[in-house]
Amino acid sequence: MNTLVSEPKAKNIRFENDIMWVDLKDGRTLGVPLAYFPRLLKATEDQRKKFIISGDGTGIHWDDLDEDISVNALLAGVGDKTQKNKHK
């Protein structure tokens, strides 16, 4: 059996309250809490809008915030980085 699986790629992102919405080229939309990305959570609306979709959609980059996020990492799921020391 031969199965072709393409790499997920972003085509657009937008923000609504404390959620980042990532529209993928395959039609899916991911909603990700900004709490997972403290730099984005603390950023202004204007700073959040200054992103570049890189690698033909495989990543999202904010030069001013020094933030890089891969689409594969979003699909794999990440923990809330602002809560990392509260479970100890």
C-alpha cells in the first residue's frame, strides 16, 4: 500500500482574544491558546500581526518577538509554558 502524506502547511493566521487561529492549506483550522507562547501572549496586537509564514507554510516567524513556531509542533501539541513550574 502506498500512502502519500503531505506535510501540514499554514496559509494564514489570525488572533482572537487569547487564541491564535492557524488556517492550514489542507482546509483545517487550529485554535491554539496564546498561553502556550508567552512572547505572543505578552505582545501587542500590532506585534502579533507582524508575522511571516516561512518554509512554504511549515513555520511562522515573528522577527520583532524572536519567536518561531513550526506547524508540526502545533499539531503535536505543546504544554502551557506559563504553567511549567506550578506542578512541582
